[in-house]
Amino acid sequence: MSRIGRKPIELPKGVEVNLSEDTIRVKGPRGELQWQWPSGMTVTVEEGRIVVKRPNDTKKNKALHGLTRSIIANMVKGVSEGFKKELHLVGIGYRVDLKGQSLMFSLGYSHPVEFPLPEGITAEIDHKARPLKLTLQGIDKQLLGQVAANIRSLRPPDAYKGKGIRYADERLKLKPGKTAK
């Protein structure tokens, strides 16, 4: 059996779960998420825990078992605690400003880059920190990761000086320049 899939998901205080045919709706203090799980999986709520079961041991069902459990666990954690991603802007003149529900980047291009934030994602900017910190928060882990990846793709770190947008926990191995032997 899947080691991840067979672990029950504990429901924290204040989190409600509604199950329909193949859809789960999780509601908590930070918001509400819903997801349609793959056909064949069985999701039940027993004694304050969510349990995911699979019909048989085919390779596909084994993979979907752990995936289903992980996504539901992320939904529960998102509506109770939320998720956070931190990005650093490294480079002289690289800036970001929050205007309404959009981020305005100055990344060394001839024009400013506008990035609209999707609904459910909020941003905080720490202008005093060096390098400049951009913190994204939201309840949907998948959406938050995709938004962070899209922002990083506006100016990925270069291989020689490391200038660009990077994740806070990202480690870069810089290439030596032409003069290094």
C-alpha cells in the first residue's frame, strides 16, 4: 500500500469537509477550496479524519492514491494555515511595487513589467531588505507555486552574476567568467 496514501489526514479545529459523489469541499478560517478527485478513489470522513482508499493495486491506482491524499492534505493545511512563498530580487535597480492587485516590476528592461495577481493570492514587499523580498501568500498551494514560477520566469537568475528573481531558498552555482582558469 502507498505509504503516503494510507496516512489519514487529521482535521484541525474550525475546518469543515463536505463530500459529494467525487468532489471534496474544504472550508476553514482562511477560505474555501474544492477539488474533484480521480475516479476509482474512495474518500471518507471518519472520526475527524479523512481517509483515502484505492480499489486495487494497479500501478495507476497506486500513483493516484498518494496524489489524492497529498492534494487533500494541502487543501486542509491551506484553509487552516495558508501557504507562503518568498522571492528575492537580486540586481542593481531591480524593484517591485504593488499597485492594486498588480505587481509592477523594474527588471532592467526598457519598460516596466506588469504582473496581475490572480484572485486568492496576496503579495507583501519588504523594501528595506537587501536583496529585495517579495512574499506571496495564498490558500491554494498549486496556484501559489505557479504564480511564483511565472514571476521568476520574468527574469530568471543569470549564470554569471546571479542577477534576477530567485526563490529565497534557491542556491545558485555561478559559472566562472572568461578570466578564470
